[in-house]
Amino acid sequence: MDFKEIKRKSIRVYDDKIKINKDEMKEILNEAAKAPSSVNMQPWRVAIVESKEGKELLRPLIRFNTRQNDTSAAMLVIFGDMKCYEYADEIYNKAVNEGKMDKEVSERQLATIVPYYKNFTRQKMNDVVKIDASLFAMQLMLVAKEYGYDTCPIGGFEEDKIADALGYDSNRYVPVLIVSIGKAIETGYDSVRLEAEKFSKWI
């Protein structure tokens, strides 16, 4: 992937005849899941809303973003798992089995990390999973472009209702972002960015 060649724009209208098959969507998600996360806990959880019924359920919860919902191949609703540490054994054991980590190192890290995470305040855990899930979301959009699809990150939705509506435990899973995905039928808007000298400070 040549990042200088990636001209990603936020697309709001898609070809509603284009769908993404399950195997290809899994490939995109697996590539996106190579994003970094704190102590590799990978707290992102994704609801792939692609059916007519699912989109009808989502539509009243997404405020001014109904065009993306109505025309995209799917709406990817990204949550952060407040109990992501429950997957710690599985993650670290897999690393050991694949020869990417010594068993002793794995056991030592698990003994430290899991109690540490369990002692986080709800606000602290919320911050951690949202940062990590946002890294996943950005990587997802870049991977989608590499696969020939366009995306739009959506932050305007009913955060207090969306988990329950999609069958997630709202106490455990906090909504982070929605990413629409599909084939664009519009070019998207050109936008400007501040130069590095405006937002950076050398110390």
C-alpha cells in the first residue's frame, strides 16, 4: 500500500446495488485488526449492518447520516469492549502457540495486565477502548480503500440507544464510531488541512 497514492474522501452516497460478500468483508476486518492497541487487548467489536431490516433499525438512530445508511453496502458500527481483558488468555496463548512470545513472558504479562485493567475506573477504561477502537477504525478505512471501497466515518448517532438496539449489552459495549462502506457514486468533497507548523511544536 502506497499511502501517497491513497486519496481517501468521506463518501456519503454509494451505489446501492453493490454488496460486499462475507468472505471479503472478513478479509477487510482481519487486515484492519492489525491496528495497534494497548497491551494488544484489541477491544474493538464490530456490528456489520447490511440487511434491509438492520438498516431500518439503524436509520432513526443516525441523525443526519441517512444517505450513507440507505445506499452503502454496510454500516460498520464499532464498539469498545469494556471487558476486553476477558480475551487476554486467548490472545496471549495464541502468541505463544505461534512462536511470537515466550510462555514465561506471556504468563508474567497476563499476571500484571489483567488485574491492572480490572482496576481501571469506568472512565479510564472508556478512554482506553475508544482510543484503540479509533485506531482500528482509521486502519479499516485505509484497508477498505485498498480493496476498492469508499468509506465515511460517522460520529453523529444516538450513543445511548445504539448498543441496545443492535443487541449489545450497553453497560459493556460503548459505541465509538460508525463507518459506512461501499462503492462511491459521488466524488466527495475536497478539503483543506492545517500545515504541520500550525499544529506542531518542536521541544
